[in-house]
Amino acid sequence: MSGRASHAGCVATERGRRAVVGRAALGAALIGVAARPGAAGAQDRLLDLRAAGTGVEAEGVSFGAGAWQAPLPGQDSVRIRSASQLTIPLTAAVPIGRFVTVDATTLYATSTVRYDRADASGVLHQAHASMSGLSDVRVRLTARLFDERLVVTAGANAPTGRTSLDSAQLLTARVLAAPAVGFGAPPIGAGPSGTLGVLTAQRVGMWAVAAGVSYEHRGSYAPVTALIAGLSSLDFTPGDVMHVSVAGDGLLGRGRLSMTLATDFFRRDRLRGGVLGVGVSSTEPSAPQPSAVETVATVATVQLGPVVSADVQYHAPVPAVRDLVFYTGVQYRAPYARDGVRLTNTNTAYLNGGVRTLVPLAPGRDAFIDGGVRFSSGIATGGGLTTARYTAGAVTAGVSQRVRRLVAQPYLRAQVGRVIGRGLDAQHDASFGGGAAGLALLTRF
């Protein structure tokens, strides 16, 4: 969700991979390059820009006494102690002529989850699971037509990421994909997919207003989507998605107000019998093991409810700082239907808000700070961390140093929060704390 932007946004685009590629393409056309939670500053557009970015981030979270993770079929329940991840994003943007820009992004990540697992006698044993690899490579072409009154975006997802998970990798993905921990995306592929979007913008008085629509053909593998939606099977064949967005940006008093409203409409998805998709056992002895290879026959059709998102940012005119932004965002996921029957308690809402600022220190050097809170109502059916209700707060601080065409942004982030179980997870509450350290690099050429 918006509100945590950076002028190292090229480096940070990969953090937005939790949003579907169609939303990313249309959102970039509406308000510029999506940015990471971590660094704050001005939003930069990739249009008319030759840029390349990379960086590194180490992040971790600890659950103290442990957070209970509900079992999947063929697996044991475990108590999560901690999780850590190292990510290296890569991105580049190149204009082709005056009106077309092509950009690509991917990342490498290595992740580890430590947990307690009970043996047959009930004795707890410490264990760990891990996953490493590249994500998919996402390529986007943006063209400005008719004197920039129409923007057309086409994106493709090259399936370079992992599209099968063994037991250890599945456990790792379930923890890292949990919205409560706020981590970057694990290196899981989605298979071939693509999106096509159009945007038109007009000036209405003192306001710039834009509206757009995009259609996304999703790949054949989407375990993270299934986890967050609370679906019981991870062999999930997603249907296509239609994204509709409107945005406005204009003066409000002496400041500037930006607003975005978006809705996603989903076609029917398929749930298949396999939990791990390919039924591969883990090579990690300590990892939970499936009891048997599952079949892959379709067992149900699922119709995800619409997802509605709204974001508001107010840029306050404060002379002492370069930028002072108050932001808030809300996302509501409607209940989904299984085999035509709408299921109760499968809806959820996410809310975040905070303030960020950029303070000049010297020519070419700025300090940034971002403080915010986030909340989710969770899904009452339960399912471990991915569907738990949570409250969390985070503070990020760093320095942005510009040296000719290079921008370097070292930063630190600290967060605390609490997950609260619902439904099957009731009484399984846990507090957590953690942080991150990173460096984002962006060069223009």
C-alpha cells in the first residue's frame, strides 16, 4: 500500500511483488514506480529515465515464546521461533525512443525459519527450514500516446522462480508470506503470466485525474495467494484478474493531496488435491514431511471475492523539511465462494497509516524517517501466521547520499507487533519483534 516511498524506488520495486503484476503495472502508470517499505523520499517515474538499481537487505523477526503454525494435510503443527531473510533485488529501466520505456526486475533471496516440533512422545525439538533462489523476472513496457493523454502498459512474467516446493520450503514460504511479519517476497515463481493495461489522465481545474483498467493472465502456480486467502490446498491454479483504478492529485489548502482507489475482480480458480503440487519430500531431516504423495485432480473451484483498496497521502507544506507526508491505506478482501457457495468468515481487512519525512542535511545528502502502524482483522477460519489477526508498528531511518548519478541509501528498521489467533487458531497469540538493515543503490545513465 502507498505511503512508504523512496527515490530509490527502482531498487525497491521488487518489494511490491506481493501485489499482482497487473496492479503494479497500472499503479506505476498512475503514481510512479512502486516503492519499498524502508526508505522514504520522493517518488520517481521510470519514464524518460535510464536507471539501474540493486541493493541488499537483511531482515529478521523473533516470536519469543513462539507462534503456533497450523498444520496442513500430511504435516505436523509447529511453533515458529524466528525467521530471517537476505534479499538482493535487481532492476533496470531503459527508454526506447521518446515515448516508450522498458523495465525489468527480479531478486535473489535466501530465507531460514527456526521452529520447535514435537515428536511422537510430545517432546519439543528445535529444527529449521530454508529456501533460496531467484524470483521470476518481470518485464514491463510502458508507452505514452496521443501527447501523453493515454498510457499503455504491457507486462510479462518470465518463469525463472521456483514453481514446486518441498515440505521445508513450504513451511518457510508460509512464514515469510505472512503479512504480519512484513517481509519481502520469498523466491517463488508464478509460472508464465502477463498483463495489459491502459490509463488516461486529464486535468480538472487544479486536479490531475487518472483512470485505468488492466487485465492480468495469471500463471499456473500461486501458493502465496492461496495462503493469504486462507485456502486449504496450495495446489492452486489461479484465474485471471481485472484491475480497475482511479486516482487524483491536487492542491488542498497549501498542501497536496493524492488519492487512489482500486478494485480487483477475479475469475474462478481451481483447487487441486495436491498440497505440495509435485509431492516432493524435503531433503531436510528436521522438516515436517507429507504422509504421502497427493493426487492432483481438481477438487473444487474457488471464486475469490473482489479486493478493494484505497490510499490517501497528504503532503504538508513544512519549510524546515523537504517532504512531510501523512499517509493511510485500507484494503478489504471480500469472502470467497467454493463450488458456488459463499463461505462466511473468509473476508479480511488490512489497514496501515503513518508519517514520513525527508530532512536536508547538506547538498546531496538527506535524512529520512518513516513511522507507521498496520493492522489486519485476519480470517476467522484460521491457518497460522498467514491468516492471523495482527497489529504492528515500525520505524525506519536512514540517509540518502547523492554522488553525481549514484544514489546510496543505507537504512535501519525496527518493528514490534502481536499476532492474535482466530477460529482454529484461537488462544494461539504471540508477540514478535525484529528489524532490518539494508543498502539501496540507484544509478541513472
